[in-house]
Amino acid sequence: MLSRNAYKLIQDLKRQGGIDLLLLCMRGGRITATLQSNYRLFYEFLCEKKVPIVVVITHLEQEASQDSTMDDWWKRNEKVFHSHKIHVAGHACITAADRRGSYPRLYEESRDTIHNVIKEFTTDGQKSAWIGGNNPFVSLMRKLKELLVGGLCEGRTLSLVSPSVAVYLEKLQKG
């Protein structure tokens, strides 16, 4: 199910002009297994490392004070990403707290930060959006789609992976 949904997502995005940027969003704190799996699935596997990826770290309003900024979180934690083999083109340290709430200045600053990251890394006429590749996964998904849509296996379960891989994919899907 995960593979079919991921394939459908990539195909839908391809029809709409491709993928310019991946935003890997996480709450400030530690790097989780789910974050690592999502990075590997979307950046390395589905997009073949051909789409820039930016990590967006949220819930950093407590980081900001007179002596520090939300971006100080990145300065302290960047090496942790490298140690987990997560390599990103950029980062954005933000708060997603309501602008009418306790942190209106930080909210506006965060909005500008996200806007600038998107502007910096998206297609600007000189780069072209990634519209998919012909890696083995994409080829497999095309064949599966033909098989399933053609009605040959409609209503039946088709397993092309070992039980251990199936368990791994199921864990990815559940997050």
C-alpha cells in the first residue's frame, strides 16, 4: 500500500509540473527513526537525490531570547544530522505558533524564513523541476500499476517483497 501511494504521489506531482523542493519538517528535539525513514524514502529513494531537501524545525519559540535566535538551534544540532547521514541543502528554524498568540514577532519572522527558503530552492527558470526517473522502483511501480489496473490482480493480494521488507514498509507507512 505504501509503495502504491508513494508511486501515485510521484506521478501526480509529475503531471502537475514536477518537484522543486522537499521540506522535511520536524519538531525541535532529537532525530527520530521516522524522520530518518522519511528522508531516505523521499529524498534518496523516490527522488533519487535529485531534488533539494530542506529541514524545517518547528516549536523553537523558546530558543529565541535577547541573547539568541531560533537559528541557534541549528548551530548546535547540525552535526547530529550529518552523523545520521541526513544531508540537507538548507534549513529553517521556526515557530508555527499562532501569530495572534504569544509570539507574533517570531511568527512573522518564521513566515519570512519559510518564504525565503522556498524562493531560494524552487525553480526559478534556470533550474528545471524533477519529474521522476527510471530507477528500478519507478519501473516496478509502473509494471504493478499496469498489472493491477488491467484487472489481472484486482481484489487479490500481490506480494513482491520478503516478509522482513513488508514489515519495514508497514512501519514506514504507520510512521
